[in-house]
Amino acid sequence: MTALDDLKEELVTANHILANERVLDSFGHISVRHPDEPGHFLLSRARAPQLAVTGDIMEFTLDGEIVGAASGKPYSERFIHGAIYEARPDVLAVVHNHSPNVVPFTVTRQRMRPIMHMCGPIGGDIPNWDIRQKFGDTNLLVTSMEIGRDFATTLGSNTVALMRGHGSTVVGRSVRDVVFTSVYMELNAEMLIKALSMGEVTYLSDGEIAAITKGRAGFTFERGWENWCRRVGRPYVAQDWNMGEGFSKTDG
Amino acid sequence: MTALDDLKEELVTANHILANERVLDSFGHISVRHPDEPGHFLLSRARAPQLAVTGDIMEFTLDGEIVGAASGKPYSERFIHGAIYEARPDVLAVVHNHSPNVVPFTVTRQRMRPIMHMCGPIGGDIPNWDIRQKFGDTNLLVTSMEIGRDFATTLGSNTVALMRGHGSTVVGRSVRDVVFTSVYMELNAEMLIKALSMGEVTYLSDGEIAAITKGRAGFTFERGWENWCRRVGRPYVAQDWNMGEGFSKTDG
Amino acid sequence: MTALDDLKEELVTANHILANERVLDSFGHISVRHPDEPGHFLLSRARAPQLAVTGDIMEFTLDGEIVGAASGKPYSERFIHGAIYEARPDVLAVVHNHSPNVVPFTVTRQRMRPIMHMCGPIGGDIPNWDIRQKFGDTNLLVTSMEIGRDFATTLGSNTVALMRGHGSTVVGRSVRDVVFTSVYMELNAEMLIKALSMGEVTYLSDGEIAAITKGRAGFTFERGWENWCRRVGRPYVAQDWNMGEGFSKTDG
Amino acid sequence: MTALDDLKEELVTANHILANERVLDSFGHISVRHPDEPGHFLLSRARAPQLAVTGDIMEFTLDGEIVGAASGKPYSERFIHGAIYEARPDVLAVVHNHSPNVVPFTVTRQRMRPIMHMCGPIGGDIPNWDIRQKFGDTNLLVTSMEIGRDFATTLGSNTVALMRGHGSTVVGRSVRDVVFTSVYMELNAEMLIKALSMGEVTYLSDGEIAAITKGRAGFTFERGWENWCRRVGRPYVAQDWNMGEGFSKTDG
């Protein structure tokens, strides 16, 4: 298999994992930037992520145009992905989700902020984008580059942005990275709702969030990834522990 | 197989899906209006929905009288279905449920209202019918056309009506439609209870609910349906994406 | 098989169902009064209910003495069962549980009371027995007839009594009856905690609870029992819909 | 097999159980003191506990140095275990977890305290260690003996200490003991959050906690252990009911 084939397989596995870990249900999607064509990205045809197979993966330009053969109808919200890849050259993978414990934070004034070290990489500043502010009463879907770019502006340089009445979008430097952040964002939200019911909460400090984020290392991603693969019955293909710029090579 | 056979198979699948997605437990039921006899409807014999098979499906007049052979004891609450089909010619399918996150809304003054786009089709106005108001102290069951008609009056032209201390009833224009609305009503209730614990909530606006409801399209139902079929081990039989009047043919 | 063998099989099935429906975990137990010897009862040896097999079922006098062969160590809390059978000739089956959503009600002043028709049979008055009141600081276990009789006094003529910091005990007129009440008590507690978080709650009225309890019928128990059997992989053995005195023979 | 081999098998089983009972996810770990070398302990290589196999078990000095062959990369937080074994000769097994219902208690002022008899052994005084107090802004991990010893000082003679924004650590006199306490701590936290939402809570008294803890007996551990083994598909190897000093030999 080529490196591109491997990446497609990893993307299919990520689809299954995100559904199994309750980040996605029949809706939501994950993409990865094309490794050889930074102006393209890979994304399944419009299908429940739990069902995605390698043949479903399609290639798109950043404007959301299909490149090559179409395996089927594309996701109408592919513009979330394209607009982010356009605005953020550092981003190599994107998850758009309706993570069920995160949605409540999109419709209240309680801020989402990490309370536990595993969840630190979601970041300390998580904006909440409201489509209504610029586009009025809509069906809330991001169905054009214009809307996608407006969302990307709110996302800015953050790792996560909430979407009012809809869900959230998470970005990362690899498929593993963005899956990891998504799984632990859902857990953080679940635990934070419970903590808030008991009174004042001590969030991670900015310094702690920075130390945790800087310290992410390949072997941490591999530990979760191997486990999640087993849980969905997909083969585990090990990756190098050295994940390059922006990640740690050492423990602790 | 005839079209009627296909519809019975779809109804059996819907029974299994609703049980698996936690809308129904051993109780609750789903019916569909007879495609050739608008004055009749199809409904399983009184059985846990998870166990329903094709041979369990019976035919009823709107008054709840059995048409043809009886596969067994009928549901004592079949009058919910009949009375709605009588009052609402636009309704082609009905789910009566004890959806566990919805029940709390039937016994408090908190209003159920959608907070997330997937849940928009439950509608902005959801009445809460109380059997006690007209019938006094009962076992809360809708066991006659008289009670069924009273409930149908409260339902009015809405998609959902709550039933105090009991559950709710959802109507739709197809089996897929009514299953979809039921699954996402349960999710909306689960998320809304959490959101309310964190303070003031921003619900979808009336304009958003209208845009979402008008924009429902066949391919959206298919995406969920295929996934839910797989989860219960039932064959997925694809349907036309063009669902006719009241549904969208396009994306977004 | 004899009628006694059938009853032992039903008791094993009940053990598995209660574990699967989250009423019991590795602890808690269900007994049935001996059909031919009203002064004896049947109960598994001390074992996680999920693992119970027919050979584990033992016979006891109401004082908790083993009758015949011992399959192993008896439950140290068998006195809960014996003391209730002694005080309540109408009781034919008993479940002692640590039902996880019920325990919170044993340590707060919020009253447990049914909010939904399926849960009506738990009754409107549910006392909360505190072992400390008479026996001071203990390990909270009911390990003698003296303690068991004190609990039975608090239970009185009710269907359920809570046990502070411990769990609850449910009584019924058959294995099916007591399992049904136990499963829906756990559901009532789960839904009530959520309802209470949203404000003032409308409970079932006394008249409604009476109508529901009086209206329980064999076919209702069978509908749940068949489904729960399937979920734990145990054979479903149908019973007569006419359950005798105290139960309804008709619908609604 | 030697006694050491048996212990390694038990440790692998414990890894699977703790993951299945939701005490651990892909992270967290359990160790046991070496039975023949009290200055050594056994711990899996850095791997998701659900996946641990016998060949993964490694031996360490209390300072966290690998003894003999390395099966792979060690956990960076092995110093939690070493520092506790160093400070507490009575401790023979340690679980470090991110138990999801416990984490909220590490970031609020609500105290964790047992409300139910099964959970009594977590103890009445549960300190909450904050790494920031001595080490400032870190990634919250215990990656050196210096940090481990600071945590062990806070743990003192207790059975559990919380770790702010991180999780908790539980100690015991055997693998069974520490697994039992960990499983019921998670359950206690889940039930306590719900109880607190309903008003003032009656915790177990100090006298009750002492009676429960003193009364723990081998057959109680065996009842849970056999059940948990079955749930993860691991063989159940029975142990002597007489667990020695600090445990009861009798019922109740």
C-alpha cells in the first residue's frame, strides 16, 4: 500500500472510533489534509461514520469541489473543513461533531474549559460561534464557503470552537491528534457539567494548559489509538513516536 | 414482495431501532397508515418492540377494530394511533413512547423545546396533555377512542405532544420521519436537562425551527436509517431521496 | 420438570435479568416463597446474581436455617427475606437491591414517589428504614432475624422500603411481579432525579397509583419478561395471563 | 505456574476489570508489590489496561528503575506506585485512575465521602492533593520520586487521595482489595453527585465506616471478582477466604 492508502485506512478507522467513543452519531465527519497536495483534503462521502469504508473516501479542493471520481453524495458541510484548511496551514486534520455533552455548552453562558490534564489540549479559550449573528435564521448548517470562512474567523488560532445549537469543530496536526482531542473534549464536558452542579470549579490554569499541550507526545496518542482500534475491531498500525514539530519526544 | 410486505418489514425494523436507540423499552409502539386504505393502519400485536417480527403486524380500522387475522392480543393503547390518523390526514406514521429523558418534562413546568438543529423537527410548541384534566384518576392509559380523541385535540397540528406522567407521542409523514424525530427528541431532552442545570438556555428560534423542518430531505433520513439498521442487524433497504411534498430535494 | 424445578429456573432467570437491567450488580438477591411449604423460601447461595445457576438455589426456613443440601455459603442477609415472609403472608417474592439511582433517595430527604404510570406499583408511601436508629453504628447489613424483623416492621404493608446508606427491598406476589416493580423503581428514580433538577414535580396522585396497581395484569408482566429473557439469553417460558387475586384480567 | 506467575495473571485480569468497570480508560494503571522482594513492584509496560497481557508485566525498584528485562516503555507515572510502597509498608497494591465520576470532586470543594455501605472502605477522610501547591504550573503528571513522595505525604495513612485536575490513587492490601475499593469509589461518586443535587446528604458515620472496613472478608472480594472475571472473559482463579490480618473471617 502507498502512504496515501495508509492514510485513507487511518481515516476510516478514525470514523469508526469517533462513532464508538460517542463523539459522532450518524452525523458529523472527520477529514485529513492531502499529504502531497496541501490544497486538497480527504473526506468520506456523506455516510454515517460507523459505516465508512475505504472506497467512500473522496478528495476535495479547499473550495469543496470533488477531485477525481465521486464515491457518492458529498457532505453538505464539507465547507467547514475547506475553510479551515484555507485559513490555517498548520491544521492537518479536522473533526466536526455533535458531541452530546458539548452541545449544552453551546447554548448556555457556562464556559467550556479543561478541568483535567488529559483534556488540556482543547485549550483555555474556546469561542462559541453563532451562525445567526451574521446569517440570521438558517438551518444552522455550514453549506457554503462564505459561512465556512465566517466560522474559521471565529475559530482563529484556537483548537476548538463551539457552534451554537449545533456542535463543535476540532482541529489538529494529525488524525490521531484530532481524534484524541475530540474524545477527551467530550469527557471534559461530561465531567464539567457534574462538577458545576456541585459548586465553584477549579479549572486548569493557563500555564498548565500550555505545559500539557506542549508535552503531547506520539506514544500518548499510540496508547489511546491502539485501544480504540481494538474496541472497534480495526487493525492497529503503529506510528513513529516522534511526531515532529509541536510535539514532545520525551516523557513527562 | 409487494409494497405492503416491504412496508411491514420497514415497520419491524423501526420497532427494533426504537428499542435499540432507547426510545422504547418493553413498552411503546409504532404504527403506519395503510398505504392503500387510508382508513386502516398497521401495528404489531402487543409485544416488546425489540421482539417484533413480520407475522406480528396486524391491520386495524381507525376505531381500533382488527381487520383480518389477529396475530395475537392487540395493544390496549392502539386508540392513540387511530384517533390521530382520524384527526390528521397528513399523518402517515405514529410513535408512542416512554422516552426516558422526555418523561421528566411531562411532570415539570420546564418546556421541551429544541436546542440543536438535528432536533428542530420536534417543533417549537409542544403541548403537555394531562389525562386527569378530563378523565380524573385513571391508570393513565389511552384505552378508548374517547380518550384518544381528547389527546388528538391537544396534539392539534403539532408534531409532538407530551403526556403527563406517561410519555409522549410523535407523528410524521413516513416511518423514517417519525423514527428520526423520536430518536432526536430523546437526545434533545437529555442535552436540555444538562443545559438547564448550567443556567439560562438559548433555544432554537422559531425561524430556525421552520428552516430546519422545511429542509428535511430523504438523504438525511437514509443516513440515519442505514446506520440504525446496521446496529440492530436488520437489512438496509434504500429508499428514494425524493420524499415528496413537505420535504426538501436539495442540500442545505 | 416439576413445578418446583420450573420455579427454580424462573428464579435463576430473574437473577440474570435483575443484573442485566442494572438493579443488582455483584451483590443483592431475589428469593421466592416455597410453593408447597409456605414456611420455607428459595434463594441462591451467596454468589453474584449474573452467575447464578439452578444448582445454586437453596431452601431456607423463615429463620434462615438451611433445609436439605447446602450448595455453598448462604447470603448473610437472608434474614431480610425470612423476616418479610414471616410478617407478610401475602408476599411470595422479595428482591433486595442496591439499585444505583435509588440509593441517593436513601440519604436525602427527597421522597421517592412514582412520576410515571409504569412505576406506579412502587406505591405512594415509601418508608426509609435507618438501621442506626435501633442498632447504632453497624456495617449496615441485616445479618440476624432481630434486625430483619425491625426492617419488616418499617416495611409494614408497603411494596418498597428504602434502607438508608444501603439500598432497598421490594416485595411482590410472584417472581415476575417483584422483578417488574424493581426494574421500574430504578427507572423512576433515574427520571425523578432529572425532573427534580428542573423544578417542582407533579407526582402520580394516590388515586392514579391505586388504579395502576389494581390494573396490573399477567400479560403486562409477560411482555416485559419475554423481552428481558431474550436480552440475557435465557429461555422464555410463558405463564398464564390470569394471575389470580390482586391482579386484573382485563385491559386498561 | 509459580506463585509469581499466578500473581502476574491476577494483575492482568485486574487491568481488564478496571477498564471494563470504567475506572480506567486508555490510561491509569494498577501495580502489586513483589511477594518475595518487598522493595520491588510489578506493573505493566505503558499500555492501555484493556490490552495488557502477561508478557507486558515488568518489575521495578521502588525508585522506578526497571529490574530485569523491559517489555517496553514504562509508565511515566510509575513513581506514584514506588513512593507509596516506600512510605507505606502495609500497602501491597496500588491503583492510579482517572475515574470519571471522581474527577469532579477533585476540582470542587464538595467532599467525597461514602454514602453507601459497599463504598465505606474508601474511608471518611479523603485528602485532595494539588500538584500546583509545591510544583507550580506543570502537566500534572507524577514523573519523579520527588513529586511521588510529596503525593505520598498527602495520602498519609488513608486509603484514597484525590489529585486535583487529574484523578485519584487507591491503595490496598491485595489486588482484589484495591480493585474492589476502586470500583465502589466510582459508584459512590456517581451516586453522591446525584444525591447532592437533591439537597443535604447523610453520609456514613465514622463508626459505620470503621465497622464496614474492619468487616471486609475474603468471600466478599471473591463474589465481586468472579463476576468481573466473567464480564471480561478471564478465568476465575479462586482464592482463600481467609485474607489474613486486617480482614474478617466471618459474616456480617
